[in-house]
Amino acid sequence: MTIFFIVMLYPLYYVVIASVSSITEVGLGNVIFFPKGLNFDAYVQVFNYDMIWLGYKNSLLYTAMGVVYNLTIMLPLAYALSKKYLFARSAVTWYFLFTMYFGGGLIPAYLLRSQTLKLSNTIWVLVLGSVSVYNMVVTRTYFMTSIPEEIYESAEIDGSSQLRCFFKIALPLSTPIIAVMALFFGVGMWNSYFNAMIYIQRREMFPLQLVLRSVLLLNEVIKPDSDLFLTLSEEQMREQVAKQHLALSMKYSTIFIGSAPLLIAYPFVQKYFVKGIMIGSLKG
């Protein structure tokens, strides 16, 4: 477990120390355990870019709304499918499972969202979408195995409806799985960039991932082996080399910037994550 922990942790640690080290030292392989040639020019350049802060705000908004949307749809669905007496329960379950393996593809989805629903360049094209069937199945399993059916029967004897049982019994007793699903949906929404790249053209609506992509593209430099590079003067070559070093440093810094919010949020849901992820395990 110690070796596995080191293997998982070291790449992230290396990104952090490389982002604050001299790119020359990184290129020479001198940066292994500690930063060398400490400098924060890459972070200064990234954070001086106003679009970074706008991207942060957009990604936080999209992630929060996406998590609420997915949980609002998935939790009642998983609760209903956990009831063995639900009419056509197997057929409905297979109906959802079918979508895990077969989909319409990118072109029909684009036509539906951009032309039929007119969602392009709106926040809803990034928030609204299909709920993960896998997460729904995991949540349904939690409802079936972790909450005794006798509790619901007692509530029904006292006159509670299914809606009341869901809000007063199922949800309060499902904090671990709700936290886990919120983490899963949050990670997916935060890291998502493809839908924004396809459906969003307004720069003020870019999520953080697209902003970081544009930062890297803006810092693309002329390759040293290109014919154009050979035509540059000595001073221009120095500028290109310095720009190349800065661009490489910014790649490390942007990776850390994009990962930092999730790394900060994880410790707060860790205890629920451990409980929720043990669904289906044997109890002694």
C-alpha cells in the first residue's frame, strides 16, 4: 500500500515542484524530490490573465448547477427502482442500462442541442444532460442494501406516503452515497471541456479547462528545428527560447491550478466517500 500510495502521489507532487522550478533544471532531470531554481513566473503570468478568474467563476457555477441537476434526477430515480414491487421494474431498469452501451453519437446530439433546443452559447447546454446510469445503479444498490425495508413499512403503517418516505427516511440515511455521487458528478463537471469546446463560442462563458487550453495555445512557440527559427536574429532566438521555457513551466502550473479545487474539496467528503464506496461489501 505504501508503494501504491507513492506511485499515485509522486506524479502530482512532481507537477507542483516542476511548476516552481527552473525549466532548465527540469529539462536536465535535476528536479526529482525538491524544486531547483525556485521561481513563480509561470504562476504570475497565468494569474495576470483575467480570463483565468472568469473561467474559475464559470466552472464553479457549472459544477454546482450540474451536481444539483444530476442529484435531483438520479436520487428519486434510484429510490423508485430500489422498490421490488415497482410495476415493470425490470423493464425500466433494462431501458436505462441499454443507454450505457448504445448512444446516438455526437452529430445527433449536436443537432438536438444546437438546432432543435437552441441551447448553444447558454449555460444550460453544459448543465443539462444525461445522468450517469452507473451512478444510478450504485445509488439504487445503496437504497436496497443499506436501509432496512422495515423502516419504510413502519412509516407506511403510520400513514406516510412514498414521497414522505423518500424525503424523511431515504435522504437523511443516505448521506454517504449522496456525498460520493456529488463528488463523482463534481469531478466530471469540473474536468469537462469537450461540450464547452463544441457548443460555446462566447469567451466570457468559457469554463476553466477551456481557458487553460487557450493559455497554452497563446504561448505556443516556433519549433527550434523549423526553417522559420533559423531566420531569426540572435535576440529573437533568445526571446523564443525564453518564451518556450515559460510555456513549458506554464503547462505544469496550469495542471496544478486546474486540479487544486478538487484536491481542496476531497478531504471534506473523504469520510463519506469511505462509507459510500464500501457498498456491497461483507460485514463481519
